Amino acid sequence: MAEKKELSIEESLAQLDDIAAKMEDPEVTLEDSFGLYEKGMKLIKSATKRIEDVQRKVEKLEADGTVSDFEEDGE
């Protein structure tokens, strides 16, 4: 069985745009809408995980030249 390639954040967002456009089509059945919704939620979950992974890797360069881990402001 071939390994499934994980989509990039940009690819996930592009697919989400396509799904949203399809769901706006009045010709799409309710059953198809549910399937599109489910696929969209999986894409959102995957993209969110990827964004969080990247966020953890971000490092901040301090004024004195030292590097510190990324910290979320106010949370």
C-alpha cells in the first residue's frame, strides 16, 4: 500500500476553498454536502496540526543575539 503524502498547509487551504465553493452550489445534494463537510473538517484538523508544529519550531532572535523558543503572547 502506498504511503499517503501529508498535504502542505497551502494545499490544505486550497482544498478547503474548493470544498467551500462546491458546498455553495445549489445542485450539491445534502448527502454530498455532509461528505464535503467531513473532508473539510479533516483538512482543518490536519492544517491546524501542521501550523502548531511549525509554531513550536519558530525561534525568536533577541536583540542581544541570543535565540529563544517561540512564546505565544497573552495566552
